[in-house]
Amino acid sequence: MRTAAAALTDIGRRRNRNMDETIADTALGLFAVSDGMGGVSNGAEASKYTVKQLPALVGELKTAGMTPERAGEILAGAVSQISDALYERSAGAVTPGNANTCFGATLCALLFAGDSAVFVNIGDSRAYILRKGKIRMRRITRDHNWATDMVEHGLIPASKAKNHPAASALRRFCGMPAPAEPDLFVEKIAPGDKILLCSDGLYGMLSDLAVSRILLAAETPGAACSALVAAANAAGGRDNIAVVVICAGE
């Protein structure tokens, strides 16, 4: 799949440190967003480790003509290895005077296999797709937080999930006790489609419709990334912002 892509992170307007990281490796066909967990002491280090290790692990195993099923196996295996390594680092860092030390990060990644986009997600970073000719993007991933579970069990309405306190409590993440099991999604990609990977610093500030309009208006992936970050900051910029935009070639 021939693609054009760009990535951008921003500290936002309320944080004193940027814990979001991205991957945009068009040669490898690998793209990702990782958001270091703010509730743990080493979230920034966890996201940096995640985006450093993922290309190395994928690059060792990816082959020409790889099937979507094999791509999914590679990505899921990489998530497991990264998560277990972070958990071991957490266990080794805990001391009597520093019992809360922890390495935790989200990961939403995409690996192309022919004309298929294979997504893995663990945590609450997201993937969306905007099909050519459509005016509104569609969300691919599912958040792994307690608010999502509450919606699915009928405890709160979906309209309340975004700002519910349980939205920030992750059930799954890189660095959790084993097994770290990401969700896997496969989508056929056609020329003219646009894909967005992002952290909650973007979708927490902007509606899906607002993001869709920016993606439609932007002439290049780089312009889309800049416009999305600017809009999230204009809306308040409450968190770090990470975006990756991929456009499938015509």
C-alpha cells in the first residue's frame, strides 16, 4: 500500500511534560501512538520505550507478502513482549520508599499487509478511518477503561462516558501484569482513504465531526496534523496531544 503520512505531538496547554510518542515509518508500513500514563511515576519512559521497541520487533519478523493474519500475530506478540518488559522494570524499581513506581503506556498501532490495515490497541488511544467520499470518520478501536465497561453494562449512558471519572482508569495497558492482550482489527484500505491514530488529548477536546472536517480540508497529512493539534489546543489543550495521519495513495 502506497501511503503518505505525518505525525505530530504537542505538550498541550495544561501539562508540564509531554508523555505522548508516535511512530510514522512508511518504509516499514508501521504507525503508532503511545500515551504515557499520567497516573504512574514513569509514564513518559514507558511510552518512549514502547515506540523504540515496536519497530525493532516488527522489523525482525515482517516479510514481503505478509498476510493480515501474520501481521496481527506480529503486532500482538510485540505488545506482549513490550508490556512484560515494562512490568518487569516496574517490579525491579519498587522500593520501600518508592512503592508506587510503575511503567505504563497505551498503544494504538497499525501495520500494513498488502491492502489491509491491521490495527492493535491496548489502552485508550484510538484509530479512526475516513473513507474516500465520506464526510464523517468511523472509529475502529475500543477504549480499555472502566467507563467503557460501564456503558456496555448499561450503568451510564454513552454520552456521559467521555467526562466520567472512570474514563481515566485503564483496564489494559502496556506494563500491566501478564497477559497483556490487545484488541485486533483488520480493515481493507482503498485509495483516497485517510486513517487517524491519536491520543485522548485530541479526541477528548474535539468532536468526531470537527476532526472529520479538519481531515477533509487538509491537503496533506502534515497539514492535517498541524491543524488537529492547533484545534485541540484552541479548545483548551487539557492534555498532551499525539496524532498520526496516513493517506492511502490514489
